[in-house]
Amino acid sequence: MAGMTPLFGRTGRGPQDRLVTLIRKPGCHLCDDAQAIVEKVCAELGVPWEGKDITRDPQLHDQYWEQIPVVLVDGEQHTFWRVNEDRLRKALA
């Protein structure tokens, strides 16, 4: 039926409507590993991503200091410490 819009909020969203956020700090090897995976998966799927430096944001620092790197998908925490490439891909698919 043409012209009907889905009633299930997210079903009409494409990859460009998603956002992955990587919260990291300078000199963090786990953060570097996480960023490589985020960059790869987001490039493959056409999903935008952003990086945030925890040392420049007191709120992020208080919330996530013991968990970095932290990956958020659409503002919700997806994972921390180690990023699983397949799991991130599934979350964005």
C-alpha cells in the first residue's frame, strides 16, 4: 500500500540516520583498537561516527572514566573496553 508510513519508529531509518560515538582518551591503546574497528564498520555500513575526548568533557569523564573506551550507538551505551566488530555490525544492521 503506497503512502503508508511504518508505525515502528526506527524501521524507516537508514544508516545515515544512525550515529556511533567513541569516547576515548589520548595515549590509550584500547581506544586506538576500538577506533580502528569503529572506523572500519562505520565505513562499510555508511554510518557516521564521532570521537569524543574524555579528558575534555567533565560529564563524560565522571560517567565513563573507568570504562573507556566506550562506544555509544544512537546515544545508548553499546560496549566498553573491547569492541567486538561483529557485535557492532549487528547493532547497526
